[in-house]
Amino acid sequence: MKCRFCGHILDSALVSSDPPPDVLAAINSNANSALTMGIIGLVICGPVLGSMAISSGNKALHALDNYPLFLGGPRGKAKAGVILGWLDWILLILAVISNAARH
């Protein structure tokens, strides 16, 4: 556990711990899924795949937050997947507004 206000680690077990291999594999899987769905969502099924990318990316990021001193891992892929997921939604909204402006 860590303080949500200052970030101080309250649980001494977390200070030196890395995620177990099975947890790290799940985090990698979620980060890879988020990135893949975010990229594919730019081309097809934007809101559906974008929502899934946001969900998978956030799941990976929250799991990584349980190991605050673990510097490795797929944090960048997870963040990129979340960003691409939101971009999928933004592009859909812009397309709807553009289409409405034409009529």
C-alpha cells in the first residue's frame, strides 16, 4: 500500500518486490492487447476497440501501480494503448461532427 496523497510506500513488502512472473505475464498481455486494439481501432471499429484498449491499458497500469519500484515492464505500451483508445473515440466524434456539418 502507498499513500494516495504523497506516494509514500506504507507496505514494506512492496519496497523491494517485483511482480511474480505470472502477474508480469498478465500485465504484458494486457499492455500488448491495449496497444494492438488501439492501433487497429484507428482503422476499423474505433469506438469498440478503443474502449477495449482503454480498459486493457488501464488494467495493466493499475497492476503496475501495485509494484511502485518496478521500473521494467510494459508501462509505455499500456499508456500508448490508452492514448490510442481515446484517439479512436476522438476521431469518431470528429467524423460525426463533420458529417453533421455537411448536412
